[in-house]
Amino acid sequence: GIGAARGLLREAERAAGGSADPAGAARGFASPYVPPADPAVDAVIATSVHTDVLLKFAGLATRAGDASWREFLVRRALAAAPDDRHVVLEMATMLQAQGRPAEALDYLRRHETLAPGDHHTLVEQGRCLLDLGRLAEAEAVLR
């Protein structure tokens, strides 16, 4: 049942070296994001194809609670580097945080092909499958 699947999720999360409390990890973002006052800086960010810059500002948007700006930046990074495993994982993480597990699952599976053997990816796939009520699949992924 769901209790067994959640237990597997906690075990897999610990084995992957992570926290079984993603909300607790998210509370670590205490610093507010102060957007740049310079329109030229905003324009550079909005038109950049440098994934490091885009993901850095996406992180700042997360701290500010600006989900739409974060999504714009992550999608821009993904368009610039569709096979960058870090960008693909950021997209999956963002979608999970927005409560969109079906979409996140697609990106997690894609990330698995880009970074085979990444236990964290499997744990997050299990979490998405649980959120979707697909218990048997979640248990299979988490074993």
C-alpha cells in the first residue's frame, strides 16, 4: 500500500544522501530576492543563453517566490541546452515544486538517460509516481 511505498521512498532518500523532508530543505531559502533595478541587466538575463546565469537567477526567483519568472528562466536555459543534465534536473525540480508531478516525471526520466545511476533521480521519480497514485510503479522504481 501507500505506507510501504512511502517507507521505501524514505529509505531510498536516505541511501541517496538526501532529506526525506523536501519542504524542510525548501525552508532554507530565507534570503529575499531583490530584482536588479537596471533594465539593461533585466534584458541581459531575459535574452541570455548561458545556462549558469539563467539557473542562478532562477534560484533567486525561487527565493523571491516568483514562480513565473523562475519558470521562464529555466525554460530558457532548457531551450539553450536541452541535453544539459543540470538544466533538465532543474526543470524537473521546478515542476515538482509547482505540483506538476506528471510533467516532472518526464524530465526525471530524461535526466536518468543523461546521468545513469543517479539515485536521487530515482528517488524523485518514485516521489512523482506516488504523487500520481501509481504505487506499483513507485515501488518498482524505489527497489
